[in-house]
Amino acid sequence: MIATCGSARRSLARAFAAPDAGPVLLFIEGAAGLGKTHLLRELAELPGTPDVARLWWRCGADGGRPEPAEGEVWREPTLLLVDDVHRADEDELRRLRRVLAGMEPGSAAAVTYRPEELPVPGMPLGGSAMTYPFRLTVLGHRLAPWDEDRVRRAAAEVLGESCTAEAVSALRERTAGVPRAVVDLLAMLREQRPAFTGTAAEVAAAGVPARLAELVLSRTYAVSPAHRPLVWAAAVLDGPAARDELIAVSGLGAVPGSDALLRALESAALAELGEGRYGFAVPLAADAVRDTVPGPVRQDLHRRAAGVLSRRQPVPWAAVGAHHRAAGEYRGWLRAVEKAAESAAKSGRHQEAITLLERTLATPGIPPQARARLAPLLARNAVTGLRSDQTVEVLEQIVRDADLPPAVRGELRLDLGLMLSNQMGRFAEGWRVLEVAAAELREVRSVLAARAMAALVTPYWPGASLDVHRGWLIKAAAAADDSGDDAMRTAVLANHVGLAMSWADPEAWDLVERLPVQSTDPACARQAARGLCNAADSAVWLGFYRRVDGLLTEGRELATRSGAPYTEHSASGTRLLQEWWTGQWLGLAKRCEDFVADTADMPFLSSDAYVVRGLLAVAQGDWGEARAWLSQRGTFGTENLPVPLGATAAGAVIRLTLARQEVADAAEQARAAWTVVADKGVWPWAAELAPWAVEALARAGDTATAHSMVRDFAQGLGDADAPAARAALTWSRAVLAESEALAEGRPDGLPAAAETYRKAAAAYAELPRPYSQALTTECAARCELAADSEGGEAPAHSADPAGPKALAASASPADGHATTAAAIAELESCAQHFTDLGAVWDATRARALLRTRQPAKKGRPPGRPSHSDQLSPREAEVAQLASSGLTNREIAATLHLSPRTVEQHIAGAMRKTGALSRRDLTHRL
């Protein structure tokens, strides 16, 4: 039975339940450190027994025992608590047996013992059989180690915030859950300097608690010197081992070794941990024993341990390597490390391989030949796995090694360039490194040269133009064909897919169909998976949202099967972009934040999530958060973002800057961002930048550059099948038409601008992109309202709040009522769409514009409506934007009010809600 305090109490309580209840004897079995004495103390507080005498009997201790005189018995109810009966000598056991045999009804006894230290196994009261009285109930409980949940609770009490899942797992593993060992080790971690941070490595390095070390060493040195090497062998193997393995490592031979194992078990120096497996009951104890083994003996033990473990199946190569190194056999160590890394990589445990290789290569004095074998292995695992900055540092150090053969150095430089570009976002450095690698490898390794050239085909990086990437494609395809390597041909094809899809090459979809998705070669499958995910990403930017699902599903499944975690994660970023544009906003902010957290060690991989989260914050009016997310929260420079993502982020920042009426800054940002896209020459990527850049320049009065942008955008697209970019081009033309009509005082030009906005809205509806559709529909309605204004204050144009006022005097009050009614209906629909999406800022802006033009409701008394203690619609709008973090000036620009009026509305909202501050207003709302 497994003992708990509750079950033990219930067992003993039976003896005191009724006057005629028979006596109870409870044996409590538990290895050292499991808490037997602690349990006895709790049993001493047995509830409901105030008249029961408590008598303690500590075996093996000096002093008298609570024993009645010869021939007498205890007449009063008594609870006898016997601790550590395994320490009792034969005389004490004889007296204890007599006491227990003489217990009368109304009495009980609890007897604790360590089973591993009993003189006669299984007989806690000695070798002489005891005669138990007929009415005596004899029960047994066995204490168990703590499970992981109990260890977690104990660790949380001591370590607080440093109680990580990693630390708890390591604690449970190192102590086997023995409570005394857990408590003592936690005390050591609490006092550790520098402060414990929660890693398994810190737990392993903490040392052995003194109490545990004394116990295990006393048991070890109770074994005779002739038999002691077998205990040392168990300490060196440091884990459950078979009898023959222990004997082989000890060097004792079959017969002496078997005898030594029996003696070690009898002294409790070792324990049987499973059927036919032996070792230390507390794994941590092996460290204490190993430290006492003489150095030359320990080296011999490690040498034999390496040989023994190399015969296991599967071979634990990492452990074999550690034993070779401890034995001073460095060649064997390096060979085992290589095999361990290869084995880990083959089974997809890239992080394990990386950690092992990094630690090995950082060791001084590694021979050049070994470095030449291990360094490429590290690079391959690093690129396939999910490590970044540490591996880059190691690779940068290795490629400076003059002793490396040119082919090896070129291969490492290739992988370094890929990591700098794909995982660190350091495109400029990565490009230069890849160019050098391609040159180094061209003469020695055609396959790797093709791989370097294929990397230079990828168009996402800022800097090189589309024509440069096309040139590298020709070279890469030729090198791949010369290599005769199918995986390399697939890699070039995957990058060709990305290049062709980026600029909407008519042959792009045919290239996707050529990807060998059915290949049984894992290397080919990984490249095909990457090609599919490249195609999905490009399809998102082009606006083919209905095709994205199939490409992502197939690409991710293939990446999972072939072991390509980087491709899987990049596909997750593409999914977030698709959800943003197609209006799947419910829970999207949380998904973005979770993705950022999951890829915290590689922030560039999560750049999609940063941008999407920033776009959401813009729409929700949380502008402070928006800028932080759009700037990648400082994880790396936004100038290193992939070109389409950088253009999207720039468009959002320009929009924010315009909303704050900082027109000159917005225009400058627009020029800089447009230059990056124009230099690249992939014009579909201008889609998310163009409307805002054109508006910024038009509002700044630089209409010539605005016209040039629209013209270059149109010419760059040509006949390309890029639905999102074509809708954005129409939107940009509408912005230009509206801006010119306002600037030139031509209200008759606004209906044409409205019609162009509606064409853009229709194009977005086809994709579908509901947010962009609502924005362009709102613009169309705004133009109609401005054109049909009958005087007074017309609705403000987002590009120039002063423009409509200049038009108001010249606007004709002719029969534009029907048009105005249609525009108002459109605006109402937009406001509802914005609300449904969660675009708080946009919804508030649309409703503010509506309020300037909607007629008063019939039957309403003249004058301002009274809202008593309820927020008025305007106060609610202002309060909502204020709670999002907008300043008074930003709210005024959004709602076409003066900052003074905004201040009054906020004061009214705070008074009516009882808010103490703007921050408190958020909670009150």
C-alpha cells in the first residue's frame, strides 16, 4: 500500500474507535529520506484521542524504553510510536516484540523502518518469528517518493518565479522524488549565487546535499575494498545498468563481480531499480561516490564504460563520447560526438545535436580534421533547426579558421549566409557572405555552389534588384544541373517558384505544379515543402487568398513529414497575414502574440506576426502599441524586414503619421519606403504602401512625385495578374483624383474620385479583403458628401481637413439629395463593417463623419439632447479613443473637432463614469 498521512491515521484510529476494539499494529516502510519520522509526528497528533497516552521509542538510541514491567500490560489507551526499528539490536528487538505482543484493546503502535537496512529482509522485528495475538490487527503502509506535481509545489514555495517546468523536471529526475533530497537540494538552489534562474543545467551543477552524500558514502565504504569497484562502476555509468554491464565496467570478473553486487545490495549502497537493472536509489548520489574514486581508477572505469555502452542498442553515442573524454581518449570522444549529432539530426532532435556540437567545438585544441567534420554538421543542424544568434557566433568564429579546407570553409560560409539572411534578418551581411561562398565553392563543390547561388535567387531581401536575382537564377539552375543532385534541383526550383510568384510571372503556377511533392527522398521533400510555402506566401501578397489554404496545408504537412521546422514556422507567419487581410480578426491579436512568444529566440521569424499585430493596433486605435509592434519592438532593425513586409509596415506608419497631421514627416517616410520598393522592382509589393504614400505626398503638395508614383506603379505592374496590387493601384488613383479636386477647388471632380474608390472597393470585395473594401467605400462616401455639400461645414477629407471648407462656398445645393442619401447609407454600412471587424478607430471616425450629415430625427425637441448621467454619443466616441491611448490632438483629427472640445468631452465622460484618470476611464468603459 502507498502511505498517506490520512490513510495511516484512519488505520490507527480503528484501535480507539470503540471500547472493545482490538489493538492495531501499523508497519510503515520507507527508504531513507521518504519522511517516516515526519509521518510519525503527524500520527502523534491523532485527532479525537485526547485521553490516549503517546509514548516514543527511538530504536538504537541511548536511554530507557517505554516498556512495562515483567508480566504487566498497559491498562490505559496508549499510542506507541516506534522509529527506525532497523537500527535496533537483537536485545532491543526482543523487548519490542514482547511489548507489541502484550498490547491490549484500546492501544495501537506505529513502527517505521528502512527496508534496505533490515538485518533480515522483509522482517522488521528481526529474524525470530513473532507470535501475534489473535485480536491484534497488523497493517502495512509503504511510503512513496513525491510525484512531479508534489515536487513542483515544494519548488514553488522555495524558488518562487524561478520555479520553471525545466527546473522541476530536473529536480524530480535527480532526486527520484525523495522528499529529504528534494528539500535539501532546493535549499542549496535558494542560496546559489548568482541567483538561480530555473535551468536544468543549474540543478545539475548545484552539487550533492551533505545529508545525502554522507548516507551514500557511509554505505559505499561499508562494502569491502575488494567489492567496492562495483559500486564505483555504478557511479560512473550514472544510471540503471544490467548486472553484466556493472561487472564489465568494474573489471572484477564474473564470479567476484556477482558477489560484489550482492554485497552492495545488502549494504544498500545500490538498489534494484527495475527488473535486472541496478544503480543508486537517488541518482544524485552517484556524483558523491564518483568524486571519491581515485583518478587513475576513475579513468579506467570510464574507458570500460565507453566500451560497454557502445554495445547497447541503440547506442547512446553522447554518453559514449562523455566516457571517452573522461578517460582521456579524445579521438574516441570526437568520433562519438559526431555519431551522436548525426543520430540526433536523423531523428529530428536538431537542438540536441546543436548543443552537443557547440560545446565540443568550443573546446580548445580540437584538431583541424575534427573541426572540418563537426563544423559542417553544426551548420546543417542550425539552419534546419531553430537556433540563431549563438550558432551565428560559432560559425563566424569557425570560418575565420585558416586551417579549414577551402571546401569546408565555403560550406560553412554558405550556411552562415543563410542564417544571417533567413533567421537573423541581417540581409546585407548575409548577401555578402553568400556571394563569397558561391565564389569559394564554384571550383570545389558544385552542389554547394548551386545552393549558394539558389539562395541569391530569393527576392525578399532589400538591396539587389529583380534583374540581379534573375541573373543568379540562371547560374544556379546551371550549377544544379551540373551537380546531378535531385535535391539541389528541387531547391533551385523552390526558389524559382518564389521569384516567379513575387512578380506574378504567368508561368509561376506551372512551376508550382512541377515541385516533387511525392518524392520519397527527405531532402527533396524538404525543398518541395519550402517551395509550396514560398508559393503560399507570394499568393498572399498577390491577393490569391482562396489558393493559400491548399498550398499552406500541403506545404506544412510535407515540412512536418520531412523534418523542416523552419519551414513550418514560416508557414504560420503566412497564415497570420492571410487572416489579417481576409478579415479573420477574432483572436488574431492573441495568435500573433503567441507566435512571437514561441519564436522568441529568433525574432526575425516572427516578423509577420509583429506587423499583423501592429496593423490590428492601428485599426483599434491603440497607436502607442501600434508603433511598438510595427517597429518589431526593437528586436532588430525594421530596415532589414523583407521588402513586402517592410512596405506594409511603412504604409501603416505613414497612415498613423498622417492621422496625427504630421504631413511633412509622412511625406519623407513615403519617399524612403517607395525607394526600397522601386529599387527592388517587384511592383506587386507596393500594394500596401502605395495609397498611403500617394496621399502623404499629395497632402504635402508634392503632386508631381505622387503622379510619378502612380505612373511607375502602373507601368511596373504591366499586365501582371496581381489582384491586390491592381486594387491598390485603383485606390491610389482615387486618392490622387480626390486630392487634386480638393487642392484645385473643383467639387465636380469629386464624383469621379468617388467612382474610382468604388472600383477599388469592388476589387477588394472580389479577393475578399473586407477591411480594405470598407476603407475605400468610406472614401467614396466621403467624396460624395463633399461634392453634394450645400454649404456650411462639409465633411473633412482625410488628406486635408481644410480643403472642404474652401469648397463649401462654391458647392451647389442642386439636387444631390439622392446621392447624399446613398453616400450616408454607404457610410453607415462601413461603420458597421468596421465595428464587426473590431476596427474601433475606423468605426468611430466613420460615425463622426455620419453625425455631420445625418438629418435630425423627427419629433426631437430643439436644442441639445439631455443625456443626464449617460454618456452622449460624442462623449462615448471620444472616451473610446482616449481609452485606446490617443492624445487629444489625435482624437480631434479623427473626429474633426478642436482639441478644446475633445478635452471637454473627456472631462464629461470621466465625471459621468466616476473615472479618476484617462487610464481609469478604460476600466470604467
